[in-house]
Amino acid sequence: MRRLELSIERLSKSGDGVAEVGGRAVFVSGAVPGDKVLADVFEQGKVLRGDVLQVLSEGPGRRAPLCPLADRCGGCDWMHLTEDAQAEHKTRIVTSTLEHLAGLGTDAYELLPMVTSPLPYNTRRRAVLHPVKGRLGFFGKRSHTQVEVELCPALTPPLESLPGELADALGSALKDVAEVHLLEVAGEVAFALMARGALRPKHRDVAEQLVRDEVVRGVVLVPGQGKGNPELIGDPVLEDDGVLHRPDAFAQANADVNRPLVQHALEALGPGPDDAVLELYSGNGNFTFPLAAAARSVLAVESSTVSVALAQQAARKQGFGNVRFVQGACETIAEGLAKESERFDRLLLDPPRTGAPGVGTWASRLLVSRVVYVACDPGSLARDAADLVAHGFVPRTVRLFDLFPQTKHIEVVMTFSRGDAAS
């Protein structure tokens, strides 16, 4: 380990500051372009990393973080940057990643204005908490070391103080808990308790008391693998804009930005009343029902059994008879559809961080004319964009949606059309 003064030149796509030492890049967590810092530099595998000991001079866009845990907690890794600086650097990371990994410069597509969060804090309606020394907390920066949290300003107001309140309520029952998943939808709160093994009477007792006291509307008790089925206490199924949510299933973290995200994706895809739409990684129907309202038919594919069950329930409730849900691995099912010579007019996909390897082949063989790709990882997006281009699809638009203020994370919607087709 060496102690060095470093000049931070840029941000990496992982959100770290980058300096140069002896021709090698040093990745410095918590550093801002323009900073001069004193840091301990060390090897981590094949990568040089730096831990900031002191900021000697501040770069533009740096500020004092609102949260006293910001230097340790991994939840808000960019709280030391102003919102304007965050937007600038997120845009630069996305565009440079597309250029370097996919060969797509900004002249290859139209970069639309970013949609930012109306609020810089109190935006996250879901969170995963971990037991730490009899309390609850989040993972620390670049580690699985937990940081105890009593109150979190990143969470929506109904969730903000729940880390401390739930730790108090769970008490000794925490030692048998692996994780706690929080969820707030339209002011209602539910949580999922993920047990390490079999569920215990004290888990049920705490959940029932919290529901009786109206601290939460419902709880999902999830036993460890092979130890039984989930149990629902109260009513943990929450509804927003016709979509049903449960705390043990995925939901977009920022409701205020999710709405324009869905609207833009629908407009970018442009399904008509005669179109058949394939939706991959469909979750619990975030995009499915707006698509179904506009298209002739939607085939929605999702691997999570909980999400598919919620989406089916919501479809029945809303009377959508033109949606078919398939539960299974999206990659396998897309391959199967292509082998069976199925045809679709439009493809929308919202994959996890690992992306959708093979999307170019699927889109080409299924003869779709337009693809809308909703991405949460710039690297995976760039790889899959290159694959689509290699299969004859042309990039049209890129738009960033800041669902995760105070972090390096960004959601990107990228639109492609086949060949020279405009629709």
C-alpha cells in the first residue's frame, strides 16, 4: 500500500473517481473529477484502488453529504455530488460506454433530455435491509460489511424511520432473519421477512402485531430454501396505477420517475391496434398493461413466479383478455419462440443488470420492426446494442431516467428499428 496525492480526472462507469499513476488507472471511491486527494493506493486483484484519507482541494460539483453515514453506507455513493453534477456524469458514463463498447457515438442516435427525480431525497419506495449486531442496516461501500441504519433520508417518508422501528419490533427474532425487504406504494407499507431457515412463532407474532398496530398493511414471511412456503400476514399486496406489488417481488424504486419511464417506453415502441408485442422480463406488469391497452396482443415473459401471479391477478382485475403470461427463463423462451417461427411486431425488454445476451438474434428471427430496451446497466446495454446493430437494427433514441438520485445508477431507454424503418 502506498500513500499518494492523486488528481481525479473523470468518473468510471462504476461511479468511482479515476486518477493515473505510472500509466495505470486508480479507482477512488468517493472522489470527484477535479479533486486533489490524499489516498491509500492498493492492489485489488488486477485493479488499483484508492481510499481517500483527505480531500486536499475540491473539484466542481462536490458538496457535503446530507447523511452522516454517506462515507460508509453503500446506499448513496454519490451524495457528495450536487444533482446537476450527478446528471452530467451519468450522461457522460452512458454515452461514453455506448461509444467505447458498442462503437455508437452520439451522432448515431438522438439523445433526449434526461428525466430527473422531482425530489433529490425521500424517493426510494423499496429497500433491502440486513441484520447487523441486533439492528438493521445496508451493505457498506464496496463490501458486504453491514452499516447500521436507524433512519434513511433516501427512503420515502413512510419508510424513512422503519429500519430502526422494525429492529425494535423484531428484537431477538432478528437472529433468525437473513433480510428484510421494505415496500411502500401510494402511502401503504408492507415488508417481507426472509428467514434463514424455517419460520418461527415469534416471526408470526411480530408480523401480526405490526399489522394490528397499523405500522404496516401486511407482511410476507418467507422461509429459507426448502423450509416451506411463504405466509401472508394482513394484506401485503399493494396497488399502484393498476399494477400489484408485493415486498418479496421486484418494483421500480422511484414511483415519480417510473411513470414517465413507462409513458416514454410505450410512445417509443409505438404499438398499434393490429400489433403483436413480445415483452421480456415483464415483472409484475409495469409495462404490460399500458402495452395491452394499445396493442392487439401481448405475450409477457417473466421468470419470477410471484411476479407472474401478481400480473395475472391484475390482468383479471382490469379485464385484459389480450395478454398471455409465460413463467420461465426469458432467454430460453425467446429462443423457443424463434425456433417455432413465431412473429411479433414489437419487442420491449427490461432485463436485469446482466442484460439480455442474444437479443439481436431473437429480434431478428422474430421479425420485429421496433425494439425498446430498458436498461439498468450501461455496460450490458452497450453489449446488447452492438448485438442488435449487428443484426440490422438501427439506434434511434436514448433517454436517461434518474430513478436513483444520490447514486451512480441510472435507467436508460434505448430505441431501435429494423433497417431504415421509421416505425
